Amino acid sequence: MEDERINADDLEVDSVHPLQMEDLRSVGSLFPTADQNDSVGVDSHVGSTTTPVKYFSVVMGISERRERRRSRISVCKRQWQQAVARARALSDPWERFHLDQYPVEHALRYRYNNLTKEWVSDEILVKMETQPFAHGAMRECLRLKKLSNFSHSHNWKTACNYVSKRYMDPVERQVYFEDVRLQMDAKLWGEEYNRHNPPKKVDIMQVAVIEFVKRDGHPLFHLEHFIEGSYTKYNSNSGYVGDEKARQTPQAFSHFTFERSGHELLVVDVQGVEDLYTDPQIHTANGKEYNDGNLGTRGMALFFHSHVCNSICESLGLSKFDLALSEIKAIKRMQLRQRQCSETHIRGTEELCISPAEHCSLDWHELIRPRSGSLSSLESVRYGRQRSSNSSGSDGAGTSTSEDSGFETRRLQRYSSESESLTNENERLAFQDMVAKKSRPSCVQHEKEYRLTLNDPIKTGGSILGQVHLDLCKYHELCRFNKPGDDVYDREAALYHLRHAADCGTLEAIICIARIYLMLPHDILVDIELPMTEENINIGFDYMKIAAQAGDRASMLHVAKAYDTGLNLGTERNKSWKESLYWYERVIAMTDHDESGQYDNCIDDPRYMLIARQGEMYLVGGCELEKDPNQAAALFQEAGDEAMAAGKGRLATRYFEMAEEAWGSVEE
């Protein structure tokens, strides 16, 4: 009797205690008081037919709970029956195209599991029209019907509506599979976004590759469900933000992926029907994977130049990306437009994205791949099916939402990933903790504080956020954000992002900003010149020393010569041959590339010249350096050997003579 067993959860008690007299006295009708005895006879209690006394115990009430549970189940059953009846009553929106009259074709369907990185194939039966009904910039769309693999009938009039897409220009076959992998990886980030309980959930369409094995050349197509509705492009991979329907959720979702992945990727090109998206693009920090649409940090820079943090970004705890005052003024109109058009209201129950307390070297692939699902089974019920209003597909075509389930409805159903959901709470919490360690804010101040916690004493390099700011600086110099006909770029904004890139530890930016402050030739913002003041020299030398610590040879030489001659040291440092010797030694000892991957071998300052200069300083002494003729002689001898190896025989002879003179002064 499985149903009659007592479930511990039904008891809802922590422990069982014997029945006490106090428990019985708490039931007033069982033991009447003296006043009650006077007003009511004893016989009236013994033979009364009034409401019987209820004796409470641990076991009583279980049957009542079972009845309530059965009642809830029956209500859900009736609701499902009503939903099925409504779905059957809908007409086929593609009935007038008579797809059922096209020939039946056998095809192989390839689906990608974004957690195990494996492809699964199966055979399907389809009917597809011969002429496209819509097209985008790269692909064209054809209507298609597919029989359910779980159906025993061949009624094509009730088959599910799909959209097949193919490239208009010939591409390699692998491109089709890369597109599917991209979209399924983006889908995982949609699920991660939903887990933070935003005001509106998002989802990204399931997509597969189909191969017509009986056609010549075995052509490939993308296969998506058809969705009725108004198709909208909310943003692009190059910074475009749709103005016709300025919504907050798509922009907040893109911003979320940047922070939650630790700046390692950004999901953009968000488009679709309401919050059911298709054909996204992913920018990665290294610019690799995900086809030619991946613009790397340059694409991230273009997104943040036009991104306006909204109330959803704030409710999720996303930090604002640093922009110059002129840039903030330029996007004010979009900010007002979003506020006017948005119908989304913050509930105050959103889960915040927080940055890690200490450095974590997890790769974003490791955060997404290991889990067996992004939602627990309970959350799958809660978030797995969300209602939306209208629909359409990418490339001007719609896409459908139910897997082999009949006609299209106006209720947009959500899809979980191809893998199973998380099986237990512990695994879910472990995954959340893992992702939380990777999350990093988008503002420079947090990045600077984070980098201070690193054990690396150099504290330069490896900042994706810094590279994004550097790319913004370069875009400004190229007049990327100028109005047509305007060839004067925003110098203040460009310098603003260059400083921020340097503050984030980007070596290229550090070198450039140092040379700008010190009035030296520079490769970026070549037309910007700052006044030669003591304050600017101090700032410039600080940046130059950071670049030297990172291993840039030119910077190390500049620092060594500055301490050697006392020029361009500013007011905060003094001439020091001891410090100069340290930097000369580092330059001479380096034979590998620097942090930026460059190696110049000190062409302008050969090793023998630097070694000889060290010998001269030891020979004279002073400026915090003790005189040491013996060390000077050894250095001159080494410089002569280096010059002889470089084919500088006359100069080598001169160095050997200086070594003899130094040894002579030692004997004296």
C-alpha cells in the first residue's frame, strides 16, 4: 500500500511527544469550567449531538492533506486538457502554402550538446518548398514541415512548421556547424541570466543542421522552429542599438554576459521576437571561435560605446562602463528613449552579480561546460515555459517553438538546453559558486582594486577591460564615432580611454601615455601634445617605470638613462647611478621577448655600449654608487669581447685599453 505509507514530510514535525493534560485542557469544549457546568447540564455533554470534540495528534490530518494534494493535481490536469484543446483548435498559418503537396525527403539532423561538446544525429522526414520566402544579409529562408519522430501517422497537415536557412554565397560546410555551436553556447548564457531572476526571462532558439543525403552534393541547411510575430533587431555586433523599439532586457542581457564571464565574452547581435532570440553573435577576448562575426575586444568596445545602463542592469548589480562626459551626453537620447518605451518594472527580487573576493583563473569554458544543466528540476518548471506575445525568426523569417508538437501557437514556449537539468541542490550551488568567482565588474575602479589583490608584483597585462578601453581610444582616433563629414575626433574622450586602459595595466597604453606626458614620440594619438610641466613629467615617469617593470626594453632604457643623467626624472626623484645600474643590468640580461611579445635586442643601444657605460660609472663613482676600479675593469673587458663579437674591432681595442687603465688604477 504505497499510497497509505506515512511520509515524514507530511508530518511536518521535528519530534513526537506524549499527550499531556495541558494539551487536553487547551481544548475548551472537553473540560468545561465551573461556569460552564452551571449553565450546561452534565447530560447535555454526554448525549449532546453538537459539534464533536477534535482530538489532535501527530498522525491526524494526513488524509486531509492528501485530499488537498489530489485536488491540486486535478486542477492542473484540467488546465492541461484545456491548453491541449485550444492548441488543437488553432489553424495552420502555413496552410495556404500547401507544403503537404511537396515530395517527402529524407534528411539527417545534427544537434549539438553544448555541455558535452558532442553532436547527435538522427533521421527525419521533411517537406520543403523550393523557393525562398525571405532573406537577410547572408542567408535566405525556406518554409519546411517536419514529421515528429514520435508520431505514428504521416499527416503532413498537422506536422510542425520550421524554417530552413542556407547561405546565399558558397561557404565551407563547417560554417553551418560553427553557427549552431555559437547559438547553443549563447543559449547557456541565456539560462544563466534567467537564474538571476530578472524581470523578464530570455531564451535563445534551438537550432540544428540538416543534410539532404539524397540530393546531389548533400546540401546543408540550418533548421529552426517557426515563430509568428514581429521580428526586431535590438543590437548588432558592431555597436548598433535599435531605436524603433528601445527595450531594456536585450541590452541588460548583453551587459550581463560580459560581467558574468569575467570579461571573456559578450553575447551581442540580439534579435528575435520579444525575448525569444535567434542568430546571436559572441565576441571573445581573444577574437577566436564563432566565425568572422567575432570582433574580439573591438566588438566589445563598440557595444559599450553605445550601451546605456538601465534599471535592469542596476537591479542585477552590473556596474556602469566608464565613458567620457562627451560620450555620456551623446547617449542621453537613447537613455530617455529606453525609459519612455520600456514597460518592464523591477520587482526587487533580482539576484546580484558580485565580483570575486580573490583572484580566480577559471576559464569561461570551464564554467559552462561541466554542469549538467543550468536550472534545477524545480527551476526548469518555473522558468522553462514563459509566456510572451509575438514571434519571428532571423533573416526576416519566423521560427516555431514547440518540438514536434503540432501547429504554431501565439504562446512562446521556452526550451532548456539539450542536456539534463541539475540533479541535486549541491551541484547547483557548486556551479553558482564557480560562476560567481569568475564574475568581474565593468568599471575601471573595481578592475584596479582587483589587480591590487594579485600576487604578481608587475600588475600589468591580462586586462581585457583595459584592452576594450584601448580599442575605444583607437576608434576615436579613426573618427569611428564622428558624424559624416566631420574629420576631427574627440581628443578628450580618446585620452580618457587611453588613461583608463593604462590604469587597467595594458602595457601598450602605459607606454603610450608615458610618452605623451614626457613629450616623446608616440604611435597612438600622435597629434596630442601636453605641456611640459613638472607634474606631467612626474606622471609620465611613473607610467614609464611601470612599463619598465613589465619588461619593455625601451622603457627600461629610458628609466636607466634618466637615473644616469638626471634628465626627465621630475621633482620626486634624484639622480642615482645605483638605480641606473639596476636598470642597465636588466636590459643587458634580457634575451627573451617582453610582455607585449616584442624583442628589439637593444638595436639603438647595443649590449657592449651599455656594459661600457656601467664600467665608466664604477670607475668614477658617486651618485649613491661606490667607486670600484676592479669591477670597472671587468666590465670594460666584457664590453670589448662583445664589441669584437659584433665586428667592432676598433671599438673593442678601445675598451681593452680602458680595462688596462682601470686595472692600473687598482694596483696604484
